Amino acid sequence: MKKTSASVKLLLFSGSLLLAAGCACDKPAECKAAKVQEAPESAIWPDRAWLVDSVVKGVPSLLSSYDHKTGEFGEKPWICQDQNQMFSLAVAWATPDKNNPYYHSPELLKVIAKAGEKLVDAQDAKGMWTFRKKDNSTWGQIHMPWTFTRWIRTYNLVKDALPPASKAKWEKGLLLGYKYIAGYCSGTGTHNITVYHAAGLYVAGLAFNMPEWCKISQKLMHLLVSRQAKDGFWTENHGPVVSYNFVYLEALGIYYHYSKDPVALEALTRGAQFHNAVLWPDGSAVSVVDERNYYSRTRRVGNVGFTCSPEGRRYLAQQLEQSYRKRRPINMELAAHLLLEGVTGELAPKPGETSSYLSKDGQFLVARSAPYQWALSAYSCKVPRSRWMMDRQTHVEIGHDRMGVIGSGGNAKMQPYYSTFTFGDPDSFQPDLTKTDPDFYPKSNLRYVPDHAKITGNTVALTYGKNQCQVTVIPGKDMITLEYKLNNAPDAPAMAHFPVVIPAEATDAKGNPLAANKIHTGKALGGKLIFSNGQIITIPDTAQVRPEVVGFNPYEKYGKGGGARLVISLPLTAKDPVQKLVFSGKSKVADVLDAPYFAAADLPVECKGGATFKFLDELDAIFLRATAPGPEMVTTVTLEKPFKGELLVDLARCYTYGKVQVLVNGKAIGKPVNGYNKAIAVVPPTSVGEVTLPAGKNTITFRVTGKDPASQNYFIGLRGFYLKNTQK
């Protein structure tokens, strides 16, 4: 495989895709006056020149991960999805533009051709591949939909230019696979995998002159549209499957491009309206309504399906606002999708700062009143025995404009402490992380999933057997209160729970950190939980605080890696039926908002020490893939006058991140900053100490020096840094 050079230009990353980009400007960033030219928002969106630039700048990075001998992309172990990269290269090859040097490039076509041949070589007798993950775990054989759909669209772009032998080999593999895929799509199932296959099947029908395949695809897509809820979402069990709705909308968007079927357009518009409704200000999605995934701070950018309506284009424009305004190249594959198959048009108006959305089915509410937001869910159903469907146990979620989502973090499996209410002993049913197929149904009399729920105003009323209870959101000035209430005498020990997902250190009222393996009482904590990001939660004396309550990860065979949440539990009795949590505080991010901020993506950055750069669109962070101490990210800033003050580093955190030492002009400043966190998170910036910088060019280095014992690797996620003037 081709090796990455020791010093390389900035690479951009999203999902598993790489793209290369130069600096956003020709000169190093300067203090105070930003030299990056910002583009005003256009009424017509997206901008074609921006998309072409993103695709063109992504080509070198993809080629750097390509092995000319084998035709493989990516790092070992090779998986079939590594070949998804061919689609972006095909768009670069097929797009005529004066600024695209790769248009009809013979060298690029050779890469694309051999990449497809690799897929054929790896197929079994039914055209399937081994479903292998990068941790080398295998999940059987599969006609991988994400790969087949990109492969057939690549073929549609390059088929007339492929060498005869390569074309014949491609056609053998594609026809073999789509013979079986057509069978999958002929039924009445509208699972996300089947639907994504159907999008590719329509393209295959056009490419191979198989009109019956187009008819099968159209029939399935019409069935999918008929099953879309009035609120614009799909379900795989009960209620929205928020994350996988993106898959449905992408599949429909691809299908619409090739079919121009107006039925698909109506569904795409409703889907975009739904995702706008459940979008928090920080770009993450409301998780309390999601039946498949718990909360993630990842900002889901959207896809080609969102370009088909003004509402969808508004969603994309909001999620990509910083990149668009600063003309930063975006994820290459996203740019390729939008460039080839997207619809350009007007944007819907921006949403207001204060709003309230009650779903058409009356089952969820999303309200915003600065600085707090909240969501209520009334979805209720029996505990699913499938590992993929979450238990409908969580019914309230709270967020803050600056601090992001506070809790609850969405639904889970086998973890009653994440439930809004429990009746019985939550310890009697905890995640079983020793089996690949555990029993997801409690054997005790514990009730943690409601039988019925209903939203009235800012209250969601819940029924657990004979137990009637409710939780009410009470907004106030710069604060918000959750009131938990029993409406009748409970038939078992009753508790309300609020799982906290703030990725920040928690202390008691006196600033003492919480021991992880201890149950703390509200009285012992001084009636407050104070978080390092500025959030304060006032709790009653009887509250029980568990700092690390482990969850279940359905995407890992043993359920490990589900993270942990700090859980506040409130005992409720017939004599004491009401308990309250009060949320207040001032975000500490505000303390540095007036300080000059240097976004990593806008700086000239070099990689040293053999590692590579990538960019996480979802976290606005440069990702350094270091696997040992030593690699560095090096940038420069040019100051008009000397500076003396505090340097604060803005790092994303994750369970695979290492420790970072900041060096200024070659001198280490402060102690290494630990990038480890149990889950992917964006936290307030960390001060590394006082610095003195002369006027002119200054070098800022971020060096990997080690890792937390709990971290799985030495990666870094750098968002940027602040220079805060502390001189009076």
C-alpha cells in the first residue's frame, strides 16, 4: 500500500471517507482580523463551484490510501466497504469543469477499473462479500448495500470508458449480485438495507436495460412512501428511527434523481421537515424519540435526499454553514453525491430562536426557549427482544444553547437506571456483557418501560401497571426545572431517574470530585452537582447519584463500549410524591468567546511523525490517526503585535484519544491534555497556561505524548485554540 509522507497537507474526514484540502487561505491566520474570506448565504443552494472544489481536493487523499497492486482502498484488514471510494473518484472523472483536472483522466480511470475488479475477486458464488469490520470481527456473508449501490452508480458513470476486459468482469459481478438483490426487493419489507438496495436496483435497471428491475424498485419505493408517518419519519418497531431515517432519505434521493418520481419528492419533503423539527441548536438530533440509537453529539450533516426540498436544503445549509461560509472543502463523498445527484434551489427560512413543535401524532414535543430546550416523548411499547430496538424507557430530554444536551441521552437496553421512572429494583436487571445474545427481557417484577404515555402541554403522563406518574418541564429565566410526580400510591419502590450525558467533570457543592464507584446522596453533595462546563443541577437531599452507570452497545457482539452516564435517581413515595431537579449555571465557554479563536480547519496544518490527518465534519475537528506517542500536528499563526495571556486548547474527546502536549515555538506549555472520554464529546476548552508570543510568525505544535490507561488508542481530535488576553 502506498505510504503517507511524513509531512502532508490537511486531510478532511467524515465517516470512513478521506478527502484532501489545502489551507483555506494562502497566508497563516492572523490575530483579530480573520483573513479567510467568508461567503454570504445564497438564496440558491448548494453552490456548484464549492462542490467541485471539494471533490477535486479530495482525490489525492483517496489515492494515497490506494494499493495499485491489489486495487484495494483503505487500511488493513480490507473490507468490501473500503471500495466505496470508487464512487467519489468516478464523479471526479465524469464531471466537466475548468477547475477539475481529473475530468476523463486515464490514470484515474485505471484506479476505478481495478477497484471494481477487486470487488469481483472477493465475491462468493452468490455475489456476496464477507461482512467484516475493521476490528476484524465478521458477521457472515452479505450483499453489502452501501457498496453495491455505489458500485452500480460508478459503473453507470464509467461503463462506456472501461477497458473491455474490465467492463466484462464488472458486469459479471454486478449482474450476479443484482440477480439476488432483485429478489430481496420483490417482497413487502422496507427495512433500511432493502430500501438502499432498491435505489441501486433502479440504476442497475437503467444501466443493463432491465426495465423489470426498475419496476421492482419503483414498487418498493412507493410502498416505503406509503409507510412514512405523517410527521415524515419511518419506524422499524414503534416511533421514529431517527438515525436510519437518513438512510431512507438518501435512498429515496438517489432513486428520485434517476426516476424523477414525484411520489418520492413528497416523502423527501416530509422527511426534511421532520429532521428540522428534531434538530438541536448544536446540530445534534433529539434522541429521546429515537427507537434505534442513543444520544450522540455527532452532527449528522444530511445527504442528497435533503437537496430535494427547500426545508432539506435549509437543514444542509445549517449543518454545513461554517464550511460554506469559509469555503472549506467538505466531505468528498457528500460533495460528490450533491454534485452528481443533488437538486439546486431555494432555502426555507431560518428557524426562530423560540419555538415549539408538537408532532402530528401527538407523541413528541420539541420546544426551544433560550438558553434551554427540551423534548418530550410519549412513545411506549413492550420491551423488544431484538438487540437493535431500544427499550422505550426515556421520556424527557434537556439541552442548553451553549452546553449542548444535558440529558437524558435517549433510550437503551437492559439499563433501567436510564428510565424516566422505575417501579421495583433497578439493580435486578443490568446489562449482561458476557453473552453475544443475552436475554433483553427482565425476569423480575421490575417495571421500567411504561404501558401508556400522553403529552399535555409540557407534561408527559406515564402509566406503569397500576402506577400513575408524570414529569413536567417548567422553564424559567436562565433556568429550567423538571418536576417528577406520583399521582397515586405506588405498588413497588418507585424512583425517577435523570441520566446526564454532559461530557464534563462533576463535583459536589464544595468542588470535590465524585468517586466513580460510590452512590452519593444529595445531602452529602451539598444539594448540587457542579460540572466543569458551567452546568449546575440542584438536587434534593434524598437524591442518589451514581457517577458511572454502564449502558449496552448493540453494535458490539458482547454489548461493550456502550459508555456510561451519571444518573440522578429520586426516590418517590406516597408521603413524598414530588421531587424536582433544577438546571442553571452559565456556560464557561462564554468566558473565552471574546478571545481570538483559531479554528484548526482554517489554519495551515502539517502532519509530522508518520501519522495522517483527517477532518471530522460532525465535530469540526482535525483527526490525527496516531498509533503511538510522537506524531505531531504543527500550525503557524502570525500576530500583528506581541501577545501575553492564556492559551486554551479546544479538543474533541473520545475513548480512542490520547494525551496532547502543546508546544509554542518549540517550548512545552503546561501539562499534556487528556483527550480520553468514555464517549465522543465536545467539551469546554482546556487552559494549558500562560504564553508569551512575539509579533510575527509563531509555531503551535500539538504532540501526542501518551494515553489514558482506559483509552484504546493515541488519536487526537483538534478543533482549535483560543488566545485569551489576561492583561488588564
